[in-house]
Amino acid sequence: MQQDNAEQVILDPKLIAKHYLRTWFFLDLISSIPLDYIFLIFNQAHCENTFPNGFADPPLSTAGEALRASGDTAPTRPNQQGVPA
């Protein structure tokens, strides 16, 4: 006859932690993240990386490329009075 350990109380913290990490920890970790944040992260990642036609957005490596891509003109230099031209 096998010994039934269902009613045995385990008091060793290391064994308790090891069992928790192997069983319920991942589910508890995932469930602690608000669902709105998860949707927000996936929506931003999807919207920022694609153009309206579905092609991937190339990364911008310099500020000049970012300005050209946004359609803005280059920053203007101030004239002698300190006012931008």
C-alpha cells in the first residue's frame, strides 16, 4: 500500500518556493499585469511598425532622417536680432 502525502504539511520554505515556482508562479505573474497594458503594448507595436499599406516602417537612425520623413523642414538659423528667419 502506498503512502498518501495529501495531508502532509510541508514547512520547509525552500521546498515551498520551489514548488510554487514550478506550478503557479507563471500564471500569477501573467495575471498580475493589467490587460489594458497588454493591449496597449501590442497596439502600439503594430501601429508604429507598419505603414497604411501594410509595409514595414524602416527605422530612422538620425534626427535628420526623422525630420525628412516627417516632412518638416530643417531648423532655421536665427538672424542678427536672434529671431528665426
